[in-house]
Amino acid sequence: MWRLFGWYQVQVSIAGYGATAGKGSGSTRILPVGSREHAFALFELVGPLDAAEITEYALPEGATRPTFNSPRRAWWASPVDRAQQAVTLLGDVTVTHAGRLTRRVMAIENSHIQELTYQAGPVDQLCNLASVRLELVGGPVRMRGSNLAPDDAAELIGRLRARQLPAPDKPMD
């Protein structure tokens, strides 16, 4: 119903903030309800993409130039939002799209991905599909490449495992 009114919400996952339940844990919802313009401005402010990249690659309506998306046979595993599921790799940033009824677009710098998990449950295996879960810090943002062709899922993992990670700090003498 939010789309009927042009409302948007922006949430973030921040290491050590809002990860535990309770009154003192803080909030990760930085825009509970707002206009598209406000949501895009906040997305640019806290995310890894600039305004032009958001407009070109990260619109909530769906992926415009995906690197990987769900094949037609994924309809059996995800009949409602198969066409919305996509992953876009942009240099050192990964963008995922999901949801037809509740559209979600998420972006992260690849160096912040903590681990990658290849998943192929019984329905995925019957449909010759696989998913890749991007393990992030605790919080509301959960990213995954859902219902991909197994070769695409393996390539996605390979490309993300080859990402440039930050150098560890040198220990003090």
C-alpha cells in the first residue's frame, strides 16, 4: 500500500548498533516514512552509490542492468517475485533487488561482506537453481542472490571472493 502513496522507508545495518533487542539498542530505520526524493537522498548519503549510480542501477522498481537474475524456471520456486530478483556488480559495490509486493533494493561495498553462502534447498535443486547469501553485520539488511542458475551462483561467489579486502592494521611494537 505504501507505493500507492509514494512512501518509502530506508534502513541500514551498522556494526554493533541495533543488533540486539531492547530499548537501548537504537534504531536502524533512518527514514521510517518519506518521499522518494528523501529516500534517494539518504540512500546516497549512507550508501556506496552516488545519485547517478542509484538512478542507473538501484531503482526500487527493479534491476535495470543486472549482472545476474533469476531464470524463467525460477517461477516454480518464487512465482510472485521471480522477475524482481537480481544482483548487479558495480566494481567494488554489490546491489541486490528483491520483492514484487514489498520491493527492496540493497547496496554494499564488497569489502564489507563478511562471508558468502551457497544454498540449494530441495525446491531449488528440483528447478536446477541456487542462491547466494551475503553474510553482513547483524541488522535489518539481508542480501542474497535468489534463485539463480547454479553456474551464475558459482560465478557470483567466485567474483565476490576475488574482491579486494582492506589491509589489516599493523600491530604496534
